[in-house]
Amino acid sequence: MSAGVRTVHVPYTLEQDEDGVWCASAQLRPGVGAVGDGETREAALDDLREALQALIAEVGIPGRADAYA
């Protein structure tokens, strides 16, 4: 059986700090989240996406019965 690709939608915030760096953050559940930053909005979101993929690989997909076990 081959593993399929699953899309997980995670709400996020995107802000530019006082130094002009874009910062993105998302929370999978209270106390479990990821951040990303970059020189552009797109770079910050790409960084956040990579961080979320690593986090989901570690703790599981939000909302699944076996997540966070």
C-alpha cells in the first residue's frame, strides 16, 4: 500500500517586525506550534511550511485520533 499525500490546513499569522523581517506562526494545538521568518512574505511562509511539515511528522496530523500519542 502506498502512502498518499494529505493536505493539512493550518491557520497562521503573518507580520512584519520593526526590522522589516516577515514572521509567520501557526499553532497545531495549544502549546504546539511552529514559526518561520524571511526577507519576504513568501520566504516566511515557505519557512513556516517546512517547520510545520517537520512538526507534523513528529507529533501527527491535528484532529486524528492517533495524533499526539
